[in-house]
Amino acid sequence: MKDSLWRQPYLIELTYADNFYLVTDSIRGRNLRILEVGCGTGFMSLELARMGHDVVGIDSNQKIIRIARRTMETDPYSKTRGSLRYEVSDFNKWSDFPGTYDVVLFSRVLHDLPHPRTILYRAHHLLKNRGRMVCIEYAYDRIDRRAATWLYQIQRTLELTGGYSSPLPEDPEEGVENILRENLHGRKGHINKFEEMRQALEQLFVKERLSWHCYHCWDVLRDMRVPDREREKALASLFKRMEQLLIDSGEIQPVLFRFVGTKASV
């Protein structure tokens, strides 16, 4: 975990845990049946099960599902949580009974899946009447030059003080262009743009909430390597709060959105 955000608890709290709170803030009720599409290593499904929900997590990557199952099997709270199972499957080929789930959750996976309306229609089919869609998603095409400039400033300053692991161009203009190019064109896995996802979500689900949240700082925190842990923790928190301030003041465009909606009649 040394090369990931999981290397320090305070980095998890500012990133993955923050997204988990967005999910728990978006669902109502107890003992719900929840499906997480693209569950990865399964931390979110596990925590939802620990809250008493019955959860199924699916992902097409066999290696990370193996990690999820290993964590599930060694969970000290296994006797008190809701039911939990992980399956290796492509969601396009996976099926369950119609109207099975109270909640279907996508967390930073929908942008990677071709034909979002088809994907979301499958989710719609699996939801109960008035079932809830929760989607936390990365809108990569919304990054702007101001955000790229802010990111370069932070990353380059950290690098010059020995606190950043990835080399950056000395020329600021080149550095900003590289960030824009990498985010807009260099991530081949990012297929769907924001409007494609938004339109599909709003066609199939009655929108209750669409909110924007911090995500730019994830790239900074991932490669930040400040030897003093207390200083690193303080800097990480500062960068997160600064991003939120810039979003709230309209200085930069946010790229992480949360959509919450209920199953519509189609």
C-alpha cells in the first residue's frame, strides 16, 4: 500500500472515507439490500454490511475481488454485520432478479463503462419500486486551466522541498499543459463525459440531489511524501480545505459529483 492513498489513515479519511460518508448520507433505512457495481477491493461494501445492510459487490477484476474476499473473511465484525458477498463479473453480463435491490451504488466506475444508458438501465431493472440510485462519479472533462495551475503550484512546491515523488517540468506553462493533457486525453480508460452520464442518470432516475465535491487533491495526496507525518497530515488537510474553498468561490470547476435519484417509470 506504500504507493497508494491507503498508506496512511489520515489520507484515507480525506479521500475514500469522505466518499463513504457521501454514500451513507444518501441512503435511508435499515437492513437494506444494496448492490455495488465496480466494488474494487470492497471496502465500501464491507462498511455498508457492517452497518447492517445486505450487500453484493461485483467487479470484473479477479485479483481485487480476491483481496475483497480475503478482507471479508478476516473481518472481526463478521458475526454482527449484514450478509456480504463479492462476485467476479462484468456488469453487462451479470444478472439478478428484477426489483431485488433497495440501492444500487456506482462509485467512480460509471465513467469507465461504455454505453452508460445501457448500464444504468440494467441498474434500473434491478431496483425495487422507489429504489435509489447513488452515483459518485469523476467528470474528467470538466478540469479547467485554473485547476491545473493550482495543482501544478502545489505539486512543484512539494517537489522542490522534497515532499513529492513524481518529477515535474520546471517550466510552469509546460507543467500546466501536461496536467491538462493527462486529464483530458491521457487517461484512456475514461470513456464517458459528464453530460453523457448526467443525461442518462436523469432519464432513468428522478433526481433528488446533484452535488459537487473535492477530487483534484487526490492526485496531490497520492504522490505526496513528506517525511514528517504530522506535517504531511496538516498539509493534506490544508490542500483539501483549499480545494473546497476554490470550488465554493467558483474559482475552479469541481470534477467529482454525487447524483442521488429514485427509480423512474420508463
